[in-house]
Amino acid sequence: MRQWGVSGKRRNVSRSMVALVVSVAAAAVLGLVAWLPGVLRTDIGLVEVSPGLFTLDPAAKGVATLGRGYTVAAYQSGFRVSASSGPLVDSITRGSPVSALLGDLGERADHPVEHVQASLDHVHIAAVDIEPGRTAYTGEVYGDVDGQRRALPLTLTFILTTAGVHVTAHAEGADGVVVHLDAMPATTGFPPALPDGNLRMRGWWITGGGGEQRAFTSARRSVVGVGPATAHRGVDLRPDGRLDIHVWSERATLTLSGVPRAG
């Protein structure tokens, strides 16, 4: 009888220990599920928006010289902005350079949250206007919304500045604009806009003010600023092969400049 009592007590203790271990493990898993997306920057309120078709009328095709070694090129494959030292940025290859967002922003405790009701992902550029130090492409960004074609006027403007090139993507009537760039190796943030270090394949909201200057750089030695400063702005490196810049305004602006090579 005494042995049975001891055995039963051990059995109860063992069951209690198992239950405790299971409870602790379950709590750890739940905590990991809540914590991991934030660490991996996979759940930060940025909605993935894929580029659509890009078409360019022959009259708008070619290379425009802005001055001081800066150029903008438009081809059926996309846009390229270059300095005398080499390319600064490319729009996504064979895809629309921008998408227009219809929706609004919500708020979490630590960052905004995008609510995208629809996105217009196709771009047609019909004409180009070239002036000294300024090149503007006009056309439309379009797509299907509730089974009907929806189009907004689109202007892509490239202006020579003292620092480099100022780019404006204006989708008239949009709630937000996404600029689709080709992936930029070794994309590194500039505080306070973005963390100091390699941003890798993650998503980030631009914080700390920062205006339009010095948001990030890359292995190409290009320096990119994102504006307007009054809008919520994000940088999404999660999509494979591209870097998406989200701006909650009908105008997205980029400032592009090159870093001089040492020696």
C-alpha cells in the first residue's frame, strides 16, 4: 500500500510537470508568433502592391539630358536616372514604374496600417516634354475597379537641382502612390529616416522627420530621399527583385544624388 501511494504521488507529480511544460511551451509559441513578424518586419502595415503593365509611345522614348552629367532614359523596359558616375536608380524592369492606391491609413500603437481598397497598377506614357534642366512624361495610370476601367492622369517629372535630380510621380486623384524600383543591392538606411545599417528584405516606415533628404543609399553609391515630408512614407524591400516606395499622397517625390568616388 505504501509503495502504491508513492507511485501514485510520483505519477501525479509527473503529470503536473508535463502540464506545466506544455503550458510554458504554448505561451512561448504564442509570444514568438506575436514577436517574430515585428522582428522580421513582415507585419508592419505595408501592403504588397505588384507592378502592372508598362507601355511607352515611341515619341516619348529615348535619353534626355538634364545637365551636369545627369540624364533620364525612358524605354519599353522602364526608366533609368543616371549621373556621370553611372546609374542611380532604375524603375522595375518591364513593369509599371508606379501604382496608384485608393484607400486610407489606419494606426497601430507603433506604426500606420495601409487599407488598400484598390490599386491601379498599369501605366501608359504618351508624351514627353523636354526643357533645360527638366523632363516631364505624361500619360495615365489605370486598372480595373469593381469590374470597370479606372484611370488617373499621371505625370513623371525629373528636375535638375543643385544636389542632383528631383523626381515627382503625380497620380492626380490617388490616395497614395507606390514607386516600383529595381532591387538595389546593399540598401542601407540613414538615421533618423531609416535604421543605420543594411535594410535587407524587410519593410520600414520612414520616421524621425528627415524631410526628403538621405533616406537610404545602396551599392551603386546613390543617395535617395523620399517625400513629401508631410506624408506617411514607407520602404518595402520584401518583394522579390524590387524596392517599393509607398507615399500616402497623390504625389511621391524622390531626391537622387550620387556619392563622389574617393580619389
